Amino acid sequence: MCPDMTPNPLIPELLALLRQNPEGISEFSLMKALESHQAFSDLAEDYQLCLFQKHFMIMNGLYTLQTRLWYEEQLRVEISPLSVRLFMESVEETTEQASVPGAGDSLREYYLDWQQLSSTSAEDVQKLLRGFWKQCFNPGARQQALITLELEEGATEEEIRLRYRQLAARLHPDKGGDSEAFIEVRRAYEVLRSG
């Protein structure tokens, strides 16, 4: 969806907060400042889904502003996990880089798709959180699992299942294979299945 068509009611308040905090402001502070906004009154009853919806609306508004302010005022909205800030580009930087900052970023594209707000369920949020915590506790697990199964990033579920079956048939202890290698292949398969 085109950012200018996004029906995000938080945009005027987000812009005001960015202008009031030239040194930057955290997403948490933005959420606290907006907690009584009418747009937050009709969100999901499930706590985690409601929190996701607030987060999504704020990020959608920030990415929308990132585009609008770049084209209208040559202002850059820098969005990072800990701080969001607004600043003026110098004339040299503006002429050298004509595209919107962050253009082509898949995360940006996700948040600009307003349909994500209504299509994300409480179950989806739970799945996102489980994946996040798994990555926090073992960030290299997926990559190691791909190496173990001799697969490339982006392998489909069917490719993962097929490769697991091939290796399991060859490594299974009942067929004279290496039991430790078989266990590692099974563990890798479980990591990729749940990720």
C-alpha cells in the first residue's frame, strides 16, 4: 500500500513528538505519550496482540513520515531499535541520494502494509515471540541447522523434509550409521521445522 494512502491516525501526533524531541525518542516513550490516543481504544483484548497493534501503528506512522518528510522537506527520520529522530539533510547529501532512506528494506515494507495490522492474530504474535526468544538464546541455531543438513538459506519445508529423510536413512544406527550424527541431523531438522 502506498504510504500516503495509509489511514494511520497517529501521524500528526508522531510528527509533533519527533519535532519536540530533536535528540531522539524511544518507541517506548512514543507509546507512553500516545497511550490515551483514541486510535488505541478499540484494539484487541489480548494483551500481547494489543501491544503488537500499538507497535505496528507507531512503526507504520514512522515509516510513512520517513517517506513524506524526505520528499516534502528533505528531513530524514532515522528509525532504530532504541531511538527515532528527525534531522535535516545537508544539500550535498540530498542531491547525492535521491531515494527515500531505507527504500527497499523488507521491514519497512512490512510496516507500510496496513493490512498487516488486521491480519495478524494473537497466535501469530505468539509465534513471532517464540521465534524471537529462540534467536535470543541461540542466534546461530538456524544457520548451524542449515549447515548440518547441507542446505542453503531459503530452503523450503519440502526441501528440509526431503534432506532430513535422506540423511536420516543414511545415518540411522539401525542401518549401521553414526548415532551421534543422526541425533545432530534430527536436532537440526527440529530447529528448521519450528523456525
